[in-house]
Amino acid sequence: MSLRVVVVDDSGFFRRRIVEILNADIGIEVVGTAANGQEAIEVVKRLNPDVVTMDIEMPVMDGITAVRRIMAESPRPILMFSTLTTEGAKATLDALDAGAMDFLPKRFSEMAKDEDSAKILLRRRVRALGRTRLTRLAAAAPLDRPVLSGAASQAVPARAAAPRLSPSATPLSSLRAVLIGTSTGGPVALQEALKGLPKSFPLPIILVQHMPASFTPAFAERLNNLCQIDVKEAVSGDVLKPGSALLAPGGVQLILEGGAQPRVRIEESPPGTIYKPSVDITFRSAAAALRSQVLAVVLTGMGADGREGARELKSNGAHIWAQDAASCVVFGMPAAVIDAGLADQILPLKEVGPALVKGFC
């Protein structure tokens, strides 16, 4: 059965373009369109699609309001289209808080290196969201939104529930940094994981989120406003400090450097690098700089970025945690780490923050 999609945008040209691209995939069928948020709510109720693509700025009702209504009345995966501007970043983060699962740039030239690659990326993102399933909203769900989990979670409940796989020998008390890597679903996941950490949290934290360069300043600011710990976008030379988190800037790579006072270096990506920033690159640099004195946490995300870096960290005796299938938006990155036998603990998202507090405070 084809994945059923509704496309929402006030531009008739853009709607037709997205419909054409998605319908070119034999596994996807666009079953309806809407020109504003109010129409979107009605079309979604009537057609019950598997996935919705949503513009942000529209007449009658904007995309953020529409997302909030859809997720309250008939929740399902929603992919936002955003402009890569400061205002576009803030609006997209608002949409993710409202319940949207993922986002892509509205300009195809900003989505991928060429138009064909952009089309492939769009179809892949829609298919990935279409494979997710909505679970019952828990009483204390993050940001009062439904939780999405990978369909694979239904096939491997024993793996997802395992409390511990291959424990690392280095005690938590001797660690010098926490690293967190994530992608699809990461902005909301990071808010949930970090919001409960006290200002006195004794370790520095490095955050690597797949995100465009124009989005990371706004995201760092948002996290800083929501969290008790200090959060900022990293710049070269930043020293790792207890109770502070550094967010890897978009479009480049964050490298950890060791020594008495570990610090970060920001550099351009090697040729052919897919993810900018890359969890693997940061994790590998931590393996060289801090050896076993690291806890690396892999949260929700598409693909396998972080697995090879986690492998190097693990070989040095570092601790690895992974988010469980049931609480992931996309169970890709954590699944890659778990399937490789690298995870010391597999945790629901809601337990990541409390586990950090328990382990280090």
C-alpha cells in the first residue's frame, strides 16, 4: 500500500512541484492538497493521510497553528518547509514544539547539492516519517505532544526494553564530558533531556544536532532560555565548562581537543562529508582527546551517524547510551548503535535527563 500524503502550501506552483516529486515515487501517493492551515485541518480529517507536508507562512491560518490543531485533534507525522533565515529558524522551532516531526528548506538549492538529490532527500524524509507510528499520549509527554516511534520498535520489544548490554569499566565519577548526538526529532528531544539538569551539573556537555547553519544560533538561544544550564553555539577556542553546553554550529564540524582544559575547534568538513555537523566526527575527536572519560548519548535520528564514532569511544572504554525505540521519532541512529552492540544503556527519552542527574549529581 502506498504512503498517503497531504501537501499544504499557499503557493500553487510549490504545491504542484511537491505533488509531482512525491507522486514520482511508487510508494507514495499524494491524496490531497490545501492552500492554508484551515483547509489543511479539514483535508486531514477527511482524508486521514499518513504524512502531511506543511508550509509555515500562509493566509487564513498559519502552519504553526495548523500543526498544533492537527496534533491535538488527529495527530500524525508532519514535515515542515522552512526558509533558512533567522525568522524562519525561530518559526520552524515553534512548529517542532507544536508537534511537527521534521523540516526541510523550502528552496531546493539549500536542501541538497543538486535538484535530483533534493528530490531524493524529500522522498526519503517523507517515507521515514510515514514508517513511524503514533503511540498513546502519556500524561507527562514532552511539550504535551504525542510521541512517535519507529515501526521497527514493534518487531524488537525485547531489545528496546533491555536495561543494559555491555557495561563500560570506567566509573561515571571519573568522566570529563557528556556528548549528545541527534537528528530527526532532536530539537524536542534535546529540550526534554536537558531541561531538568541543574545549573550545578558537574560536567560540560557537547551537543551535535543535524541542523542548517542559520538554525543553530536560534536553537542554542532557545535551549539556553529553557534550561538551567548555560547553552551557547560553540566557537573555536571555547573551553569545556561544568554546567555549560556547547551546540555544534551548522554547516561545519566540532572537534574536541584534550589537555588540562579541553576545548573545541570548529573547522570545515572533509570533502564528501554528508552531515554538517557530524556526530561521528565529534565522537571520534572525543575518543582521541578524552579516551574513556566520556559519556556519549545517541538520541532519535535518521541514518547511522554516530555509530562509528561510538565504536571508537567504546573501544577506549567510554560509556554509550542510546534512546529506546518507543520514544524515538525515527529509530535510526540509536538502532545503529544498539544493533552494533555498543550501548551500555537503552533509555526512554524521559529517563535520559534523570539518569544524567542521578549519575553525576
